[in-house]
Amino acid sequence: MYSNILIPVLFGEGRDHPQAVAVAKHLASEGARITLLHVMEQLPMYAAEYVPADTVAGNRERIATRLKMMASELPNGQSAVIEGATGRSITDYAEQNGVDLIVIASHQPALSDILLGSTAAWVTRHAKCAVHVIR
């Protein structure tokens, strides 16, 4: 059983974070902390100038509020919104916060992804803790 579980959450059609939450609850030891994490990708410089700053801030606020509501339904649930490259940010966050299990959903891969989605593949290869991939 695990005591500090991280669930990366990406909102959008076809994303399976509800199943990841169910798996995390099942694998959690009594009193375990479950953190829902969303990574906001940084906009490329060529696009950033066309997106108003208040739009980005508003999106971040909406995501943070939604994650916080989801986390409030979990025992010892927490939420975090960070910025950066998704895979690397997830593994860095896990290492910096003493996470002992990452439960991550993987989309149905394209041929270029071979077996796992690119973020799930990065996390699986680079995390220094256990990783449970949901398909």
C-alpha cells in the first residue's frame, strides 16, 4: 500500500482520471495523501503574444478551482497546478514531494507512441517511484 499518491489530471474528452482516482483509492494505505496535479504547458513564444494574459490566468484559476473541488472528495486529498513540460514536471513534482506512487492515465496511442502515450511513457521511464498506468 502507498502513503503518498500522485494523480496527474488532464481535462478533456477521453481522459480517464476518474478511473485513476479509483485505482489510487484502492492502492492507498490508511491515511494516505492523494494529490491531483495538473501541469499547464507553457505557450510557445510565437503563440504567447496572441493570447491575452488574463485568459491564461483565468484558465489557471478555473483549473485550480476544479481540481480543488475534486480533491475535497478524497480522503486527505490535495491539489496542485504547476507549469512546465508535462512529463518532466510530473516526475520532478513527485521526487520533490516524496511521492511513492504515480497513477497516470494513458490515451490510446498513435503509431508514433508505440505502446503508451508520450506523457505516460516519459513518467514510466523517468519516475523514481512506482507508476501505475491506466489504459
